[in-house]
Amino acid sequence: MHEENPNHPASTAAGTDTSEPPASAILPPEHWVQIAQAEERGIADADSTLDVDNASSTASVTSSILEYRTIHGRTYHSEQGNVQYWGSNDEPQIELMDITHHILTLGLGDKLHLAPLEKDKVHAYGPFASDFADGYPGAEVIGTDISPIQPSWVPPNVRFEIEDCTRDWTFASAFADYIHMRWLFGSIKDWDVLCAEAFRVCKPGGWFESHEASCIMSSDDDTVEGNSAMGQWGKFFIEGSKKIGTTVTMVEDGTQRKALEQAGFINIQEFNFKVKDLLSNSNHN
């Protein structure tokens, strides 16, 4: 989704009872434990994902930021601020983020963004930031994250900062020509506040682009069964988000558009695509 602001920025916007539970129900944890044991799966404790070179060159990194939490063998961001991001910050998650970045790029027709940009200051995130900096060598690109897991080697016109987007942003008002956010579902308690900060930081006439996904796995031919791992995935996310006071149904609820309108953005545009279509097209190339 992306959209534009009249006086301000614009923005681009699933031990006894052996019966099968109903497809609408959430299967108990024991179900998945048994599957994991049957497959003899084991996840080793993850090592710290912080690159040594990156640690020595990032002045803003403090010991508290590096105090990662370990849960079921996966590492997660340290306890700081109000942030409650559900994703881990270890190597498997970084690899997943790279794959997600590729999927989103395919979804946009091999583009990094949809907003009509002029190259200047850009506020961006993760793999997108480095690719954007390569494509726009004249732009000043700032990538933000809550964990210092970025690579050491990045284009000279990009830098990374530790920033909790759920709190007041540290950037000055009317600072950026373009703000790009993605994959924040399940971690934002108040999208109105988030988009209001984006509106404040975005220059008049600038653009804000938000990429989010539906957590509900479905298929056109109904082959994703409700009790399968894919069918259960979204149900767990929805239930978990309710417990921590966030939402993972922004796409279904139209949350992004509502928050953008509330913030004052104009020229709001929405684009939707199916991952299935992307995989089909990719296999033919």
C-alpha cells in the first residue's frame, strides 16, 4: 500500500480421544510435539547472530541490546522499550527474511517499491535497505531494526540504526522523502500511532509504503486443510496476537488504509498479489 499526503507525505500502500478435531479448531501443542518427535527433529541453541565486525563498528550498540532471549533454542531481541516482535533474530530467521524480500520483490514485478520516487533520503528496513541503496546510489538510506543483525558489508550510502518503531521516532519532522515498512504484522499495537509518526517524519509530498501479508494460509482449490500445519499456522497467529494486544489481520481488516487516512495521507493506493502466482511465474523464468 502506498499513499501521498496533501500537505505532507504520501504513502504506498491459518490420550485417548483419537478423533480428528474440527478444522476450525486450534490443535493442542502436544500434537505438534508428537510430530516433531516422530521426525526426530531437534533445534540446537543458536549462536549469537551479531557479526564481530559489525559490533565493533556500530557505536550505538550497547550490552543490553545484545542480551538476546533464548526460547526453545531460538534467539529473540532483547527486552527493550515497548516492542514485542514475535520473530527470532537468528540465522534461520535472517534467511527467511531474505526469502521474504525476494517474494515481495517478485510481487511488485521485480521492483523494490511502487512509489514514484526522486532519489534523496530514505528510511528503510533489512534486506530492502541495501538493495535500495544499490539501486539509488545518490540516496541517503537509513535502515532500522530492533536487533543489530545487519551484515558488515553494505553500500556506502546506507547505515543501520537500532530503532523501536512503536515508540516516538528519533527522526526529525519532515526528514524523509520516502519511508518503507514491511512485515510488521503481529508487532504493532496501534497502527494509527505508527502511521502518525510516519506522517510527521515524511516530507510534504513524500511517500510512505507499507507491505504486509495475510497470515491465513489458503488455496483456490481448498487443498490447504484446516488441521494441516499450514491451516493451523494462521489460527495460532491470530490467537497469539489477541493475547498480546496486537493484530495480524491488517489485510483482512483494512487496517493500513484506515490508519493512513487517520494520519492525513492522501492518494492512497492498494496492491494485492498471491504468492502462488509468483511461484508459478518464477518457475517459468
